[in-house]
Amino acid sequence: MTVDVRIGLPTDTVGIADAVAVGESTRVELEPCVYTDGGLTPYLRVETDDPDAFDTALRADRAVETARRHRDDDGTVRYRVTWSFDETDVFSLLRGHGVVLQRAHATACEWVFQLRAPDSAALTDFLDACRDADLSPRVYRSEGVDCRADGTVATADDGTTGSPGAFEGDPPFRQILDNIEEVVWMSDPDKEEIIYVNPAYEAVWGQPRERLSEEPLAFLDAVHPEDRARVRSSLDRQPTGEYDEEYRIRRPDGTTRWIRDRAVSITDDEGNVVRVAGIAEDITERKEREQLRRTLNEAAQAMLGATTSQAVAEISVETAIDALGLTFACVYVPGEEDGTLRPIACAADGETPDDPAAVTGSENPLWESFASGQSTAFDASFAHRLPVPSRVQRGWVEALGEYGVLVFATRSETAFDDRTDRYAGILTAITEVGLGQTEREARLERQNERLSDLSRLNAVIRDINTEVAATTNRDAIEHNVCERFAVEESYLAACICDRSSGDSVRVRRRAGTTESQTDLDGGDHVDAPLISDLIDTATATGTVRVDRDADARGDAGSWYDTFRDAGCRAVVAVPLTSGNVAYGVLLLFIDDPSVFDEEFLTVLGELGQMIGRAIRAAETRKTLLTDTATELEFEVDDAEMFFHAISAEFDCRLDLEGLVPADSDQLVFYVDVEGVPAERLVERAEGAPGITSVRTITGGTDGGLFEFHVVGGSAIQVLAAYGATIRSASADGGVARIVAEIASDIEVRPLVSTLEDACPGATLVRKSELDRPVRTVQQFRESLADRLTDRQVDVLHSAYLSGYFEWPRESTAEDIAASFDVSSSTIHFHLRNALRALLETYYEEDRYRTEA
């Protein structure tokens, strides 16, 4: 007699598992099939929320040779598929045992087949063949077998009655029960008698079935003590059909297994419960998977809550050992040097791993995996290099994206099964996410710290700018700069220095808490080869320099050693420049060189230029106001300079009438020229080195007055940068002479050295000390009064009092004209002459002065 049966098989043992798994709602129905040589041509009826993803996965399946897609009117999708299979596939086994596939459907976790076998023997053989092929069939229902109400069992084909304990009446059906892995049992409602239990009980419980005949509750002895009371009390629910319990048992070999035990009631014609039947299945693997998922989830939560990469790595390797049962695990991250991976956390099963070493070079599995982003396996030939006492046999490396690699290893050759590989991949993924999050948080923290550092530096610069603006002498400027930096925690000390002879440095100003600072006076010379080299480099390049290797150098000098003893790990040198002139270098001694990135250095460079301009202005002011001065006369013979070349080429004379600074690098010269036509001079000046523009103010065939915009390191620019007052400057026959005054306390030697570097043809031909009488305000007024008429004085005073010089003007020339009853043109005439007289009086003794 034929037997109808419904069985379940894991999805991945049948095929198209990836396609079925595209969504939880996906359901595939297998309609009547056509077998061909070596293949199967079924129709698939598909219900899914993502048909395109299903189609892609279906066509990518190795078992699917062709797939033709159709769409039914009800919106479902149908496929006609050519499906290849080998002798161990379920379809081959069905065909080989004469079992007919009536219908089948699949979800993400299981295929369910409705089968018809010619008899029980064929069905039993088919199921045995499935188990031999590791297909793990699960029998849900068998038609053709009947359980009577009185507890006897008969088959539909022979009606034989069997004993309650062994199903002797239906050998084929008994073969099924004897070969399934689940424990099938039957008892009376009061649990006073076990009517039947199949052989699987002995395999699962590790107890003989005969004992249940004597002690129906003997199975409870194996139940875990923590679960036993609950299970015993739940037995009363078995006759109600509400019994579904999960509990642990301890086997005689000491292992613990998880059991799911379910029961249904069997009633007679009057509805009385006469038997209870149930099935108990070993769900240990499912429980282990659930526990592993919980462990991985807890690890993920812990990693997301970690604040450092090392904390994430420690959680990862401990999870690999405790949850996956591996021998060794280690996380490597990119080292500071290119081409290296350094370990930050490792763990070993029951052992303390040795201190791991960094991995260098590209010819090893760790670097290959990191570089390629792919998993890389290794065997014992590489495993011995891992820092674990016990020799491991094999392992593999998982890439963690840009964050490094995760290494797994085991002593066993067979420890890496599909389950371990799958969950190791999950652990790798969450480790990468955790490392990515901590790296982003660390990057954000560094950015916040950097912004905070920049904010503090900007506050220092604002204070220095305010103090410098209110300071009129160089010593006070240098003092304020050093003191302001020294009060910041980021800086151990601040000094303004310049080069001396040999490896020595002259300390102009200092501030800080180091002992070396308290013993120095401004102008002291100290031996400091490292600082001397740093000052030379910063001055020569005009850029901020940082020496981050100062702590490792042995030739730093005794002066720097005192800073090193105070915790200094780097020195920042900021050149104080204005134009082409350097006024020393600001040295900042710091304990954390990582703070100074390119943006910091740029800001410090701008600060150095601001301080340099302030010092230049102070030096110029000192030169103008001092009652004693040093007069210097230079002779400059340089054919490459434009004004020298013009005087030689045209045999003419050029006299500097005045100069005005346009910016820090450019001066405007007003030059009176005799002996060359104006047009020839302008033509010659256009495109000449150092001349950016020229304008004829007055000119003719024999010369005139011209305005030149000059850049570059001319002698006058160097002198002006040092605050010198240019008394006269002329060029005649290719030789120039310049007479300048500087404050008497300005050192002449550095000025001359700078001038000779900028103009190799310059020579100091005379130096003399001058006494300059101080001109009082009253004397200035008397001199001005001699130049103004009474009407000019009245008009100028009226314009000043009436707001003519305000913006916007409070009175116009017409308003002032009305007050004097004259025309506005007359008022303009008087104002213009009065202002000219005022300016001539102001500039008559200092016609060539300039302030930066």
C-alpha cells in the first residue's frame, strides 16, 4: 500500500538557498516536475517582496542551468527552471527509490516536501539514504498508519495489532520510528506507564529504554537540577495538549544537551483522554546558535560603547576564544611606519600569550589580507610565528578594512567548520564597525582638541596684537610676546633669540618656568648647536620650523638640556620678519609636538610677520625721536640694480626726493632725474627687475620727476626695514651713495651684514655719531606761522572747527565761503596753500623719513 508523507529538509541542502533567503516573506512552491537525464525541469511559483533580488540570486545558483521567468495574472512570479543534480541530491534519491514528489514549498529556513512512496519499505530506504547523504530529513506526518483509541496500533494494509511498547504490528512504520533522531514517546495520562519510546531515547538521554518500563519518570533523573522542578510540575499539562517545554539534560558522559519536549492528547470516541503522545528533540545546536548570537550581540553592544580601539580589540579576541572555542585570536592595526601591522590585543585559550611583535613586509598572510581586503588562510608553517605558547596547526586572517586584520588560529586541523567560519565572519564585521566608530570618535576628539588649541592660540595672538599695538619700543614688544606665551600651559618657555658666532645664540628675551631661564639676562650668549641650526634654517627660509627630534639628538647643547630636563620634546622656531629683514626668531619650547600641524604653523608664521612689522615700526620711531643718532654712508656699485644701470647707461643723475612704503615688500620712490628723456626712461623701466610700475609726474627731454614702485632687496629697502632715516640717496655714473641715520643703540654690524647679503656691491664708507636737537611744539608752530598768511590761518581754522575735514563733511566749501563772503574757489585756493605750507613745515627736516 502507498504511503504519503511530509518531510522537511534544511534549505541549503536542496538548492537556491540564497534566492529563498532574500526576504523573510519569500515563499517558493515547487509544482509538478519533469525529470531529464541528469536534471530536473520544475515550475517554481514565487511570492516575494523583492522579485528582482530573487531573480538575481536564482540565476547565480550553481545548480540552476536555465531559468525562464513568467508572471501570473494574480501578480505572482513563475519560473520554468532546468535544475541539475548529482546522485546525492534529494531529487536523485527520490527518483532512485521510486518516491514521487507531489508538491513542495520552501521558506528561508526549510524545504517541505509532500511525497508518496509505493510502500513503507521504500519510504524507509529513502529516509535512510537521505541521512547517509547528510540531508537531515525531518518527518512531519505519515498517512496510512492508524493509532487506535485503546492504545493498540494497526497499519492500514494489514490491520495487525501490536503491543503498546514496540509497534510490532507495522514493521515499516517501526523502521521509521527506529531511525529518526527525535525521541517519540507515548504514555498514559497519569504518567504511570510509558507505553512506547523509540530507540532515539537511548542516543539522546544515554539511558536504556527498559528502565522507563519500571520507572516511567526515570527520564527526569537526567534533567538538569535547575530545570527539574519546573519540568516535573509541567507534566500535568500534557493531557491538555498545552505541554511544550525546553529544558536541559545531563548525559552519563557529562555533557549537557538542550531538549524541546512537546505532547498531544489522544482521546476515545467519547472525548476522554486515554493516551498522551509526544516528541522530544535535541535542540542543543539551536540553543548554542542562539547563545552565540546573544554573545555576539553583547559583544557588538560592548564594542559600540568602547572608547578606544584597544578596548574594541580586547572584546573581539576574548569573544573569539570564549564563544567560538578558538585557540588564539589577535587584532593587528596599521603601525606608524608604512608597511607594518602592530598588535593591540590578543588572547589564547587557557594560556597567556607572549608579547606579540609587529608584522613587517608584504610576504605574509596578515599583510596580504590587509592589502587585499580578503580572507587569507595559513598553516603550521606560519602559525609558529604567532605569540602563543602552544603550537597551533592552522588559522586564517580576516581583513578589518582600513583598520587592520583579525587573526584566528587553532590547534586542531578540523576546528574550522562552516558554523565557526560564519560566526567568525560576523565577529569580524562587528569588530570593524567598532574600530570604525572609535576611530571616528577619536578623530572627532582630536579635531575638537585641535580647535581648542587653535582657539587658545588665537587668544594669545589677539592679546599679543593688542599689547604690541600699545607698545612703542622693541624691548617691551619682545617682553610682552614671551610673557604671553609662557603663561599658556601648552608652552614650557618662550625666548626671542638671534644668531651669535659659532654655535652660540644670543638670548634677547626669555620667559618661562625652567631654571635655565632665571639665570639669563637679555643679551646673554649661550652654547646651543641645535637652536643655532634651527634659527639659521628658519631665518634663511622665512618659514616656521619644528624640530621634533630634539630629544634624541646628542649635540643639542647644555642650554637645551635644561629644557629637555623640564619635559621639552620639541622646539618651534618662528622667524620675526618684515619684508626681507629678520628681527630674530621666537622659540617656543613644548612637550607635545603633535599639536603643531600645518595650520598651526601657518598661523604662527603670520604672527611672526606681525611681530616683525611691530619691531620695525618701533625701531623706525626710535630713530625719528632720539636726540642722538648714528649716520652711515654707503657706496653701492651694482650694475644689476636698475637705478645704477640707468645712471651708467645714460650718464645721468638720479636723486631720491622721497619714499613711501606701499606694503611690507614694496616701496614707492619719488626720483628726480636729469640727463635722460622721460620717454626713454619709462621705456627702459618697464619690465626691469625690481620695478613693478613707473609713472611720469613731470617730464621732458632732459628728465623730470618720476614715481617708481620698487620690490626686492634693494639697499634702501634693507635700511628702511631697519628703521633707518634716509637723508639722501643718489646715483651718478653707475655708482650710488646713500646717507642714512639709525638710532644710536642699534647694532651696526648685523645691519651692514644684512645689507651686504642683499646687495653684494654695497660698502660702508663712513660712520659718525650725531647730536640732533629736539624741536618743541612751539618752535613748530612758529615755523608754520611764518609760512601762512592771516587769511590762510583763518580759513584753515574755520574749516577745522566747522567739520570740513570730518567724514561725512559737516560743512562744505560753499558754507565756509558764505561765512567769509567770498567764492568757494577762493576758499579752495586758501585751503590748498595752507595745507601745502603745513606739510612743507612737517617734512622740511625729515623729507626722506619712512615708517612701516
